[in-house]
Amino acid sequence: MADKLAQQDAALDEQINSDYKYGFTTDIESDLAPKGLNADIIKYISAKKNEPQWLLEFRLAALEKFESLQEPEWAHVNYPKIDLQELHFYAAPKPKKKLNSLDEVDPELLDTFNKLGISLEEQKRLSGVAVDVVMDSVSVATTFKETLAEKGIIFCSFSEAVKNHPDLVRKYMGTVVPVNDNYYATLNSAVFTDGSFCYIPKGVRCPMELSTYFRINEANTGQFERTLIIADEGSYVSYLEGCTAPMRDENQLHAAIVEIVAHKDAEVKYSTVQNWYPGDKNGVGGIYNFVTKRGLCEGSNSKISWTQVETGSAVTWKYPSCVLKGDHSVGEFYSVAVTNNFQQADTGTKMVHIGKNTKSTIISKGISAGKSNNSYRGLVKINKSAHNARNFSQCDSLLLGDTCGAHTFPYIETQNKSAKVEHEATTSKIGEDQIFYCNQRGIDTEKAIGLIVNGYCKDVLNQLPMEFAVEAQKLLDISLEGSVG
Amino acid sequence: MSQTLTADKKELFLESFRVSEGISGVSKAAELALENLDFPTTRDEYWKYTRLTKILNGRFSVEPFEGSEEVVSINERALHIECINGYFQSPVGEIQEGIEITSVEEVEEALVDYQNEFFSALNTAYFTSGIKIKIKAGVEIDKSIQVNFLSVNNNIQVQPRIEIELEPNASANFIFNWHHNGQEGNFYNVVSELKLHENAQLSLHQLQAGGDENFLINTTQVNQQRDSKFAIHTISLEGKVLRNNLNIAVEGENCESILNGVYLAYGSQHFDNHTYVDHIAPNCYSSENYKGVMDDKSTAVFNGKVMVQPNAQKINAFQSNQNILLSDDATINSKPELEIYADDVQCSHGSTTGQLDEEAVFYLRSRGVSEVSAKKMMIRAFVFDVLEEIKLESFKEHVEGLVEEKFKL
């Protein structure tokens, strides 16, 4: 009897906790895989998604590998470990409770929306308010889809791609980020639920910025996302991931994979704005963002450019990389990482030069405030075959306050004498004279810092698509709010 | 599996070090630490680029020596102390007043981190012989003190331990000279501990030319107190595997630390420089400049780390590492690191890698300079600013000559 009661209590507790956690109410989770990670769960996920046999085998192979791996410890971050056996690895997309008007939305969230300058309609969409069928973004999305189809561009969810374009998926999946790449990539390979797939055919220049944002069928991407972008010969695409609006999510661990393949003369520009829940001011809660992103410049003259603005997540662990295999290929990495309160970021890039005359540029701007820690960790590797390779790296750190940390860990490995490699890094705080100058002209200190920080990040923000850049600027201000004491 | 294999090999390796008579005190603690420490492999971040399998598989015997050997004197006027086969001999020359030289039979206090570093523990437990040089308060030593390391046998372990202490307001110049007279397969594992009290000034000049068939692990631990000035110049020219671990703990305010290095490698030489400047106290200055030229199949590693601890405000720390590769088979791994926990600081680092500028070589040749001379000239110019920092003229001249002759080109 007592046992039964205790059981009920436990069940009740769990129910209360899971519902309450981040303020979104979800329907009772009926379609949920049992907790834990094992071959049966993988089979369950695969069966649920009606996947072909080869994909199941891919997953199982990944699981087998995963069981032999240990969680890496080398990153300059500290966090309580996650017990994977306590996670649900599959949940059917949960319909969010529709709200009837913006009045029901958390006012703090609305306040942030307004500061970012997001339109009312978008605000509704983002916060899950029921929207009209004729709403702008929906109709825009439909028009977009038509235009893309005309050009032969495939842009759909990963599951759809597995169904409709299995050859392409099978050919490229796991070629850039192999199944055994690292702990979290292997985990993702075993349990990924969905993601995006994009294929740009030969010689096509994608007429618009592709964004997950406009893909209506993907309201809830889940924690193990997988993105695959293939740019065929001579094509161009600019891809946007995430958005500036604060994203709240029930899942604590995010382990995504992004793979990009750029063929001869192709160019891919990948921009990210990451603003996941960073935890509260005392460092409680927040998302763990452990992402593996890598692009392969397969053909000659190809180019892959990563731009990222990282302001969210409690712990970030992310190194968008380029493998410059084709001759004359180009890799770029532009990053702004802001950490405040108790956030921790260990982020950077890897540029692996294999082809002749390859070129890479790294611009990284870290800003730490509060009690946060912000590290740049990057690798530039010039292989023996990479004649005339060229690299330029610049990593600057800005410290706001005396309780935060800024660190730089670059690895520079050169094996070819014709290579030219340059790396420089600086760490300092905002000059008092600069703030004084602003104060003198009637700009208060908080605004002055915003102004200076935006100027400091200009090199990176300039790389973002126009409207994204405007929002990102405002986002920087918001992220640093309250950091001036 | 490979781990147990290494563990077995470590046991075999250690066998030749264990001495029959019992050891005690700090050495005993170090011996215990050794039991738990793994032999470093490239899986350790600290040894990522340096393979030590040749050392692990080597067997090195102990060969005590007494007497003297002919060594090139860098500075004729200097006080010479020879360390042969890892055994210190009595000093040659007049010992100026204020210098106190004693031998170390037992380690009283270790500054090196023997709990965590394998080779520091190895030396602390089984050092062949130790010496302590103390400079009395307020004494300025005008002649330099030159310590010569050499050996006269093959396949031996050379594990000297040097403690240098400068009392307040003392100042001195030291030369550490690794000299080669034909022996092969020796394993040098040197530990130097330098203590600088208030307002002391110490310059250490290291010339590493101990033969291409010998291994050298050279650990230097420096502790700086208030207002002290420390400068180190390390010139690495010979060694099969050569590793410098230089750790500076800046514990007092208003200190200055200068770290300079030149490493020139050819053949299959492997040179590794690890430096760590730990700024614990505020208002300090540190500047680091390492330059290297690599030819043939040689490899060089530079890993410099600057740590600024919380509350160590007003730190100016600079770090620069520049490299030239002369061959497509040469490799340089450069890792300049900053770890900063205080905001009112100015810290920067830079690292570059390239080759000799073809246009500059062409310019010189068009003025009638032969290609070889042109290249030599440019290599000399490349390391010029590091050598220029050396205040001890005799050492500078000696080194300049060696730098010119290093590459056959």
C-alpha cells in the first residue's frame, strides 16, 4: 500500500516538474519512447519514422560506436554531467497549446520581442499564438516554395528527404562528419530525429536566403537535429539557422550535426544566430549546446563561410569547421560570442588545408561579462600537400567586469614551407576614455557599452544578411543588459 | 590494451632508475607520485606533439664521475661549474664573496610540480646529484656563473638538480651550457629551481648543444617575488628530442619577466618549448618572444601560455612566436594560449609561420650576394631581435657565430 502511494507520489512529482519546467504546457505525452538509450530504442525511433533498412543500420552502427566512447573533458567548461539513460530519445511532435492572443504570452518575452523590433505577426508565430491562414509569413513561405521548386532546389525536412531523395541522402550523409567523429556526433548519428536537407543543383544561384524559419513543417525541431546541405557545381546558397528571438525549449541537451558539401565553384554561406535559454541570473538551468558543424570544400574554387552570433545557451561547445580539400578553395569563419552571468562558451573553428592555394580567414570576437567564461579554441592545420596555403586569424576578447574570464587556445600546425599563417589575439577591456567620451556627449554608460561592443563586432556583423544583422545588433545590447555595474 | 602496454613499459623504464638504498622526504613523496603517474604520451594535452617512445624504450644506466673535462668556455672570466654524467664537480675559478655553493644531498622543498609531472617527479626522486647556489642579499655578481652539462659515457641517465636562490637586492648572470663531446643515447632530465626574492635580478642564458643523439628534458621553475626581474634566453641547437618546460610563477607585484628563445632545427631534430607564465600578483609585465627556423625533416613545437589570475589587475603580457620553414618536410606546431580572469589587463599574442621571402633573396642576389649568403643573412636578421635582447655580450657573440653556422643551405 505504502509502496503504491510512494509510486504515485513519484509519478505525480515527475508530472508536475515536467509540465512546469519552462512554462510551456504540453499535452500529455502519449507518444513517448521509454527512457534510456539502447538498440531497441533506436529500432523504435526508426520504425516510428518508417525509415529504410540502411538508415537503421547506420544508426545501429553509430550506437555501437557510441557505447565505446567517453564524454570528452578537454573543453574549458564545467557542468553537471547528463545521464543519457534518463532521457527520452523520441517524442512525437508535441502540439503546443495554442494561445488566443498575445495577452496570454509571458510579458518578459514580449518585451524582448519589442526590443528586437520583431513585427506583431511574427511575435504571434514565435510565441505560439494561433495565426490566421492568410498571415504574411505563411503566404510568403508558400511563394518561396514554388520559386525554389522551379529552380530545382530541394529544401525539405530530413525525414522527407530520406523518403523522397534517398540516393542523395545516402551518398552524402556521414561523409563530412563521420559516424565516429566525436562523442556527441556519434550520439546524434544514432538518435537524430529530424532536421533539414538542402540540395542546390548545378549552376543554380539560390534566389533567396534559405531559412529554417520559413519551413512551416518544422515547428519543433527537437534536440538531435541533423542538417545536410549540398551545393552542386557552380551553385550558391545562403542559409540561415536560428533566429534572434529567444528560444525556449524543454530539452536541456542539444547535440546537432550540420554537414555541408560544396562542389567545384560552389559557395555556401551559413549564418547562425543562437539564442537558446542561457539559464537564469544565478546560473540555474539553461541549455547545453554541443554541436558539430563541418563543411567540406570538395571541389576546386569552392567556398564555405560560417558566420555565427552566439548569445544563448548555458554551455556552448561548438566548432564550425572547413575542410579545404579542393584546390583554391576558401574557408571563412566569423564569430561573435557573448557570455553573461554564468554562461560558458568554448567555441572556435578548424581550418584544415589540404588543397593547393587554399585560403582561410578567422575572425573571432568574444565578449565576456558577469561571471561567465568565454574561450576561443581553434585549429589551423596546413597539410604537406597544401602549397601556398594562406591563413589569417584574429581573435579578440573583451572583458566587461572583473569576475569573468576570456581565454584563447589556438592550435597552429604547419607542414608546408610555402604556407603563410598568421595568428593574433588580444584581450582587454573597454577603455575608460571611450566611455567618458560617450558620457560627455550625453550617452549613458550602458548605451555607450552597447555602441562600443557593436563597433567591436562590426567585422562579423557585416557578414550577416541585412535584416539578420540589424536584429543581431539589438540582440547584443539585450544580452549585455545589466552587465554594467 | 595500449595503455597496459605503456604501463608495463613504464615499469621496465623505471627499473634502471630505482636506486638500491632507501630514499626519504620529498624524494620519497616523488617516488610515490611516480607510481601513480602515467608515462606521458601524445594523448596527453601537455605532450600532444612530442613523442617520447624512444625515451620510454631506452635503458639508461647511472655512471658516477669525478674529475674534469675540456669544455669550451663561453665567458673566460666566468666561474665554471662542471656537471659530468649528472655529477657536479667542484667549481673552477675564484668564488666571489657573496656566493654560497653547497651540494644538495636531500631535497628539502620542491618548487616543481612533481605530483603531476612525470619527469619532475623522476628527477625529484632519483636525481644524480644536486647543487645549491645562493647569492647573498645585496650582492651583485659581476662575473657570470657558467654551468656546463656534459657526459663521457653512452646510454646513461643524467639527472642533475640545481637550486638557485637570489636573496633580496642580489643580482647575477647564469649560463647553462649543454656541451657535446661525442657520447650518444644519453637521457638528460634536468630540473632547475630559481627563487628570486624582493628586487633580485637574474638572467639565465641557456645554450643547448648537447649532441644530436641525446635526449633532453629541461624543466625550469621560477618563483618571483616583489620588484624582481627575470630574463631567460634559450638557444636550442642540438638534440634528438629536446623539451624545455619553463614555468614562471609571478607571486609579487611589480615584477618583470622576459622570455626569449631561438630554436634552429635540421635533420630529424625535435625541439619543443613549453612556457607558462602565471600572473598571480597585479602590476606586472611579461614579454615573450620565440623564433624558430626548421629545415629538413625537423619538427618544432611552441606552446606558450599566459595565465592572469583573478585580481591580478594591470597586467601587461605579450607573447610572440614566429617561424620559418625551409623545407616541405619540416613541421611547426604553434599554440600560444591566453587564460585571463581579470579585466584591467593588456594581453596579446601573435604567431606567424612562413618561408624566407623570395623577393628579398632575389634583391640580395641582384646585388651580387650568393644565394647561400643571402639566406644566411636573412636567417640572421630573422633572429636578430631575439639575440639583441641578450645583455651578456660574450654569450651573444658566441651564439651569433653558432647561428650563422647552423644551416648548410
